Amino acid sequence: MAICPKCDFEYEEGITICPDCGSALVDEKYFIKPEEWTEKNWEVVYTSNYEYEAEMIRDNLEGAGISATVLSQADRNFPAVGDLSIVKLLVNKKDVQAALNFIQQLKKSTDEEDTE
């Protein structure tokens, strides 16, 4: 099984490049999960019904030097509303306040652009 060292996703044999981030995949026997990427160190800072919205905010956070990841519960094969379609944006616990401030500023600037 091949694993993306950046996204931590598993892929089938034969795939060598992560389709999400473009990183070279590594064999799972050589992959060591960094301690900072364990689930206990991550906290939800934003939720959305739209995966693209969470991904855009994640990309902006990463551009600002804040590591973030998107956890989607949405099933594209079975569209649903409510908790079954929630998309979560998570950051490392040490970056929570910086991420919340960044998201607030991002939303504020987006709202200002919409009113113009």
C-alpha cells in the first residue's frame, strides 16, 4: 500500500504520485507518521456543507504557514443533508487561535468584496 507523506492518505499499488497534493508516495513500511499529525493534536476550526469551501480555506491557511487538513464526511454517491454532509477543517492545536483569526479576517475581506 502506498501512502502520501503529506496528506497521509493510502492509495492502491501502482499509484506513485498523490492526486491531491502531487507528492511522491512512499511504501507504508517506510512511512512513519509524525507525532504532530496524530488525531489527538488536531482540532476543528471550521465546518461547511461544501468541500470546495473548506479546501479553499485550507489552501489559504497553508499559504499563511498554518498546516491544515480537510475531513469530509460527505458521500458523493449519496447526497445528504445534516451531519452526514459536514466537511470539517482541522488544524494543529498549537495553531488554533492563529487559524481562527486568519479565517475571521478572510471571511471579513470576502464579505467586504461581496458588498462592493
